Amino acid sequence: MSPAHAEIHRTVRDRLDQNDQRYTTGRRAVVDALAETDGPITLPELIDLAPALAQSSAYRNLAVLEEVGVVRRLVHSSDHARYELAEHLTEHHHHLICEQCGSVRDVTLTPELERRLDAAFATVSSAEGFTPTHHTIDLYGRCADCRP
Ligand SMILES: [Zn+2]
Ligand SMILES: [Zn+2]
Ligand SMILES: [Zn+2]
């Protein structure tokens, strides 16, 4: 296990502890699988990565991990729900979602671009008397494989 994963496991264990939940082998396997991928994955993809997990228990474990705030569930149009580790365990990023094949890729902007986005949002928010804490932005279109 990489040091980065050790840190993730520590944080997940703390969150589960705080919620009177145990960090079972199944939950560890789910977190390991999500930590290995570069984008959010569907339940069938998760089972492929962690074949020891039964589908029903993988789903239950994902629900618990989502409830304690360490897994984020993404639902886009007609696609299956996809799961990834919460941003506080990884890093802030955005998604490129292919409307053709349903693939979803993580992309990270430069700090300069993030600052410019936040500045733009600060302008519209303050006009509404709204105080933003964070943003989520996903882009829809065609991936490289599906481009005509
Ligand atoms: Zn595609
Ligand atoms: Zn993501
Ligand atoms: Zn951003």
C-alpha cells in the first residue's frame, strides 16, 4: 500500500469511528479500488476491480461510505451512478463526461484558473447576497474516442 493510501485509510477509519461504524475488510476493499482509479467508476466496474466483493455488500458499503462523507456519488443523465473518493481525500477537480459512451474523466485545473473561476463566481454570488464555499463543475460533450 502506498503512503498516500495509508493516509486515506486513516481518514476513512476516523470518519467511520465518529459514526459508530467499523472499517470492515469489504469497506477497505472499496476504498482501495476507488483510490486506484483515475475517474469515478460504476458499481459493475468496482466489482471488476475488487472481485472478492459481492455486489450487494459492495453497494451497502458504498452507501455507508457515502453517508459518512468519504465517497461521492455522481449521477449524470441516463448513465449508471458513479462513485469516487470525496475531494478532501483526493483533490479538487472537475469531470469531462462523454454524452456518447458515458465515460467520465477527472481533470484538474491550474491554481490560476481555479482562482479566476472563483473570482467570477464571487461576482455573481455577491450580487445575490450569497456566500459561496466551493463549486462543482462538470463538462458534457464527446470524448476523444467518440469524436466524429
Ligand atoms: Zn465517449
Ligand atoms: Zn472525479
Ligand atoms: Zn474547480
